[in-house]
Amino acid sequence: MQYQGKIIWAEMTNTPCFTYDAQGFYINQTCYFIPRDDTYLCAILNSKLIYFYMRQIASNLGDGAFRWIKQYIEKLPIPKITKSNQKIADRIIALVDDILESKAKDSTLDTSKLESQIDCLVYKLYSLTESEIKTIES
């Protein structure tokens, strides 16, 4: 049986740090994982929109850190891929693949431009208005 991948995240961080694991790494007691080979989900979870949402619902630990615990993650409204949003989802997945390939070659590479493109696509995916996007970005 071939390893399929998972999404890993640390419980206490000040920003989203969901990591796609394609190699089968083990995690310790302060991390969680979602056993799904799903780079689309990983991108959504790392988006500015989800970070904004989590700041509204998660426990704040001070100094800007939050508890990214399972019960908060389970409440996140993640859009399913449908015929109407398939092109956006495919573009998100392609950008994640570009980031993963780039980071595999050089883990210090700045991928913020690709990440910004993903954020813009996530805003489209959720049909946000310019006003809502400004609120999230500020």
C-alpha cells in the first residue's frame, strides 16, 4: 500500500501553519493531522480568510497566538469542489503543487506571491466582496 498523504498542524501558533505531508512523517503530542491526500484543503486552511475566521472563534493565548484545536478546525466552512467552482479549485491545487515543488528544491524559497494568488482564489471561491476582502486583509 502506497502512502497517500496527510495535513499536519501545530496546536499553538500565531498564524496558520498547515503542512502537507507526502512522505509519512510522524508527529508529536502538540500536533494534529487530517489523514487526507488533499492539497486543496491544505491551501484553504492556510488562507488569510481562514486565519481571519479563526481569530474570531479560537482561544487567544496572548502575544497573537491561537489554539488551533480540532473542535475549531471541524467548524471551518470549507467549500466542496463542485462543477461551478472546479476551475478555481484546480488553479488552487496547481499553485499548491508549484509551492511544494519549489520548497522541495529549496525550503528557504519565498513563495509569498504564489500564496497571495491562492488567497485571491479563495476569496473568489467564497464569493467575497471587495469590502469583505479589505476587512480580511487589514
